[in-house]
Amino acid sequence: DAGVIQSPRHEVTEMGQEVTLRCKPISGHNSLFWYRQTMMRGLELLIYFNNNVPIDDSGMPEDRFSAKMPNASFSTLKIQPSEPRDSAVYFCASSPQGALEKLFFGSGTQLSVL
Amino acid sequence: KQEVTQIPAALSVPEGENLVLNCSFTDSAIYNLQWFRQDPGKGLTSLLLIQSSQREQTSGRLNASLDKSSGRSTLYIAASQPGDSATYLCAVSGATNKLIFGTGTLLAVQP
């Protein structure tokens, strides 16, 4: 298996623009997580899905952020409009069953909002 | 609210030394604890997972212990090598089925 695949690896955009981050989880994994990593706040859980259904989105910072999982093999995290404070590394992770088993992380998307 | 703390924030050791990384958590009602490794510019790699009913897990030169009642875990690395240089993070999961991460320990093993 190729592991968790994220795209793009790097994204540079201007404030106010829409940003879409993409994730393909490991085949057969039922749970998918979106995390954000910054120097100041470390790794923060934004949202997680189980069987394509959002279970907990309490970590989504505000209405500018939205996430979807239309099927078991694809998820998106969208920021609209983007702001400089959104600059961070965004990670997607998947597991066979929530946080009860090992999480497998993608390589992340480095987002810079100018 | 679960909080996870890792001490020290950074550690530098000469090659060959044995070392211990520490992790503490405030809510002892956990399901499991995981240790991860993160290399610069990369994602996280799961090293060890300890279920709440277990006391320790071993993989090669790595040994992780868990004392749930005191809210502590340690990661022991034997005979450290320059290739072990990375950031090590611990994370705990509980009833919410979410993984809460510590801030990590940046390890540098000097050749």
C-alpha cells in the first residue's frame, strides 16, 4: 500500500483565496483525521471521520474551515477565505478503527498564506 | 480536558548512550498511548502503541512503559545512533476516540 497520500505538498496563496487540501487514506481504514501543526500550538486535531461520517469537528477553528469525505478513499479540507494565521502544516491520518489502533500519517501539506 | 506534556523539549546526547524521554498526561482514563517519530519536513511514524491494560511495549532498541495511574509514560532508546535524531511525540486516546498529542522532544544524537 502506498500509505496515506496528501496533495499538494506545498501551497502558497494570497490572503482571501480559497485553499483545498486533499487526502487519500489507506485502503480499508475506516477512520480519517485532519491535524494542523504549528510551532506555537503543536499538533491540533481539526476533525475526524468514521466510515465517511464526521464524528467530531470541535477542533475546526471557525466557519472558514470545512471538511468533507464523499467516499472511503477521499477527503478534502477547505479554507475559504484563507488568512495568514492559517499558515501551518496540515496532516491527514487514517487508521483501521479510530484512535484505538495505530494512526498512519501522510507527509503533510505545507500551507503559506501571504 | 486532557493535556499531554513532554520533558525535556530538546535533548542532545553522544552516540551510543541510552536515553529516556518522558511523557505525562492529566487524565488517567485513557484507552492507549502511542509514541511517534517525526523527521524534519515529514509526517509522523508510529513507533509503539501501549494499550491501557499493558505496562510496556518493545520494538528493537525501543521500549515504552506506561503507568496509567500516575499519568506517565517513558520511551527508552538503547544504544542511540545518529539516525535516531528526530522529534519524538507521545499521544493519548480516551473516551472521545481522539488522539491528543504532546509538544514533542527534539532529539539530537551526535556522532
